[in-house]
Amino acid sequence: MAVFPGTHVQLQRFFNENGGPTNTLKSGIKKPTLDVEPKHILAKAGDILLCHYQLARISVPNTSPDVRYMVYFRLYNSRHNPMTYKEEAMTNIWLDYQGV
């Protein structure tokens, strides 16, 4: 996996400047240009990577002879139903995460 550091904040700003994610998609506004290079995450067996849901990321080829297993877990606040979409979470990336 490779991540684009800081893009969770950059995407929040983009959505705020363009009327939110729904308006952005409906209006045909071009996707934001990420102004950072991806950083390849090098991990060992058993390592855990925690990242923000809005952080831009991409998959990268596994060049080792070993099988690579990945599991994604989504963390959410107990006051948020994980089966619902909260558009304001795209424009306020720390919504429902007090103390962060």
C-alpha cells in the first residue's frame, strides 16, 4: 500500500470549497490534484497501519515471493450508525471524534 500524506485534510478542504461531496459529484467538478507524492508503506508480518478514512491511498504490487494478506477494519464512533452515510463527515474529518 502507498498513502498520500496529508490528503485527508486536502480532500476536506476541496469538499468544503466546492459545496460538499454530493454537489462536487453532481456538478462535474474535476477531481482534486493531489499535491504530494505517494509514500510506500513497508510493513512486516503482524504490523498494523491505522489511517484516516479520507486519506488517499493506492495498492502497490507485491514483489516478494510471499503471499500478502490485508484486512481492513473501519472504526466508528458509537453514536454513528456505520450503515448510514454522513456527508458532513467528508467536510469535517474529525466529526464525532472528540479529543482528536
